[in-house]
Amino acid sequence: MAREFQRGHKAKISDLTPGTDLYVGVQISGPGLTFDISCFGLDANEQLSDDRYFIFFNQPKSPEESIQLLGAQAGDTESFRVTLDRIPANIHKLSFTATIDGAGQMSQVGPGYVRIVAGGEEVVRYAFTGSEFTTERAVMLGDFYLKDVWRFAAVGQGFDGGLDALLKNFGGEVAEEAPAAPQQQAAAPSFAPPPQATAPAPSFGAPAAPQASQVPQPAPSFGAPAAQVPTPQQQMHAAPTIAAPMAPMGGTVPPPAPAPAPYGQPGQPPQQPQFGQVPGQPVPAAPYGQQAPAPYGQQPPGMPQGVPQGVPQAAGAGLQAALQPYKETATGQRWTPQNQQLMRVDLTMGGTPVLARQGSMVMYQGKVDFSYKGAGFAGRIVGNATGQEMQLMRCTGRGQVFLAEDGSHLHAIELQGDGICVSAESVLAFDESLQHEVRRIEGHGIPGGALFTMQFQGTGTVIVKTHGVPVVLPVTPTTFADCNAIVAWSSASQVIISSQVRLRRNAYPGHSGETVNLQFRGAPGNFIVVQPYEV
């Protein structure tokens, strides 16, 4: 049975199959799109130091024929034959890529996959969809790489630019003028498609074409059954994960209004987003066969009473069944909550660096650089004086960074030209495109005569952390909050400091402990966020 890989998964080839004569199939398609599927043979520095190991439509095999381009067959858009024990010692990686020939973006592709077949039996499949990409015109699908032994990695990383840009990225050179050379090379016998392109040899073990009765059976020494052509229903992830923004919270929050119409279409007026929900984006439905997550504080349908929410239910025996509820969630968005306490940001999307609290990175994938982000002399002076200083690091590169801190609950708040006020202590990370500054709250009756907070404005996302599950309240003239429990509020709200301390009371010991509160006023649509914890 084929193992289902997700992006970032790696394994030794010897753990997948004892064979070294492998078939690699790629299936990718999109409406009106044409693709060039290639294989780059790279050296130890991940550079194409020998152009003869760039295997594509105009050079279908390497000199010793350890890598061969076979063409479309068995339901695959393109296929390769890779003989690992014949690859020369100077080649340390085989990178399989797909690029769009002409106009188009990778976000337009449908469900696709890259698979490995050994002896006629599929052993690995990595499936992907266009929702995982944006404006990229190329994608690095998977790699065979040499690390003591040959291994396979599911990459799934988008790349800006087409085939020429990808070739330059690997250190190759693009010929400026070659109208006649391709014709001469195509006519040369050495560049003719191999005979296995239409009907693979029995010893190779490529998957059988739909007319299996006309194809010779594999040699008895392999003894593997012929691979079946996958149906459209099989070209999906075997175990899809639920990918949705955080569910709206219950409690005292007014019941949500009907879902707004899609952006740019007439319909209902735009609704104020719930805390932790991306504005203007509906909560996607759960994948087929799975239930959507229940809102905070509610039991999912069908769950026995008394079972704590978040505890995985038994889904069969074995290690895979035990780990299934904790698999990485990939939604194709820049910010993706993995659970209530862990947030993932994809730096390959948006092209904007991320500023995060120092020490909040718990794991990352890809090529990511972390550097110190200083506030400057004036910023340090203001931060120390107001208590709103943030020790930040800048995250740049192409990869995914996982952020968390002390098990706090994390909420992604996307701003689209509006603003939000958050205490610096409650900010975990934010897009560098957002403008942030210290805001002063005027008031009397408290030491210093003012409170301070951070105000974020612009277009981007800020990650807010809370102690426990917060509650979101609408702003009314009678809305008060403890200044030690308030987490955030809409920047359009008017904030007034209300103090119950009186001069006469100061002469006597003891008081209620609720001496300073914040009163909020504002137009309908403004909100405050309060956590069940006092700092």
C-alpha cells in the first residue's frame, strides 16, 4: 500500500522499497495551462554543475541513462525512470519540478501528485492542490537526495518565475539564441525518446497502462501486481486535515449574523469578523467525511458527554492512527493555526517579513533567516517609559515558521486598512507591513495620569495571545473592563479611564481591589476582547 506523504515529509528509499530501479510519475493539470516537467541533477552544493543532468523535453536522458524521461503514461502527465545505483557520485540530488509554459499561476492547478512506483507497485504518493500556492509559476515537487543513503522528500515549494528562472536558480545558463540547435539535437539518435516511453519493460516495473491486457506482465522475479490507474476520487489526500480559521467564540457574544456575500458581489452588508477569524473570509466546510470543529465552549456533535474537547478519539490501532489528529494543517494561507496554542506562518506567501517575539520560534521548515530587530534609541526610551517595549526578531526567507509561547492561546487578526489596540505583552508576532506605535490613554485618578497600549494599523495580520479562551463584547456606553484583564479593542473605540478611588477612601485601609477600570464608547461594530485572567 502506498504511503501518503505531506509537504515536508522525508523517508529513506530503503524504508519504502528494496528496489533501486524506480518509476516517478507526476500528474498536474489546470484549465488552459501547459506544463514543463523536468528533473535537475544537482551536485553537493545544490547547483547544476553539469548541464547533461538537466532532464527535460529537449534532453530526455542523462549520459549513462540513469535518469530517463518517459513521457505521459498510466494517467501521469509526465514520468521518469530513475536507476539510483547508476547515478554518478558527483550527483547528490534529483529535484523534480513543474513550470507553467506561458501565462498562468500555480494557484489555478487542480489536485495533482508525484508518486514513486517500484516493481509495478506504488510505494509513495505526495498529493497537492492549487490552494497551496498563489502567484508562483513553478513548483519544486519532490527530491531524491543523498545523505548517507538515498532518501525522498516531499517539497511542494512554489517558485516565482518560469523554467528559465528555475534554471538560473540552480546555477544553469539559459541560451540566448538556439532556434536551430534544438532541431539538430532532436534529430540526433542520442536524444530520441527511450523505448520504454510507450510500454515500459517488464523488469522496470512501471505502472501498467489502462490496457493492461496488452502490456507484458512483470518478470517473475519482481512478483508485483500491475499498478492500477488512479481514479479522480483517488487523487486526493488520503487523510485531509481540517483547514479553517478559528471558530467564533460563544459566551456573551451576540449571535452571529448570516454569512456575508463574497467580496465584490452584491448581497448582505459586510459583517464585523469574530475575534480570530479572517475578515471577509467564510469558515470553509470540513472535508468530506469529517465534521467541522465546534465553537469554543461547545461539544462537537456526536461526542459523548464528559469527554473533554480536544482529546483525540480512537481511530483504530497503530502508530499512524494515534498520530493522525496531530498532523500538520496546511490551508494554502499565510497564517494557519495548527491548534489553539501553535501558529504557522508561510514566508513564501506575501513576500513580507514577519516580526515575532524573540524566542517564540519552536520549529521551522525551509531556508529561513532570523535576525535581531532593534527599536532604535528613541523606541527603547519610549518602550521603557510606557511599558510597551517589544523584543522582536525578523523572520525572512522561504519556508514555514511555527510560533508559540508558554502554551498561550493564539488568535490571528487580519487587518484590512483598519486598526486594533493591543498591549505589547499580548502580541506574539505580526507582519512587518503593519504600522505600530505607542498610544496614550488619558485619565485622572491613577498614578501618572495615563495608560499606554500598542496600536496596529494597515494591511496585514497580528497574532494576539491570551491566557485561556477570551470573550468578545460589543462596545456600549455601559461597557467597562478591568485594565488588567483587557487584551485588545478596536482602535475606533473611545476609551475613558474610570477610577473608584476617592481621597476620603485613601485615608482608610482596604478597598474592593477594583480601583481602575476602562470605559468604552463607540459606534456599533466596535468591540473589546477580555481574557479570563488578570495580568
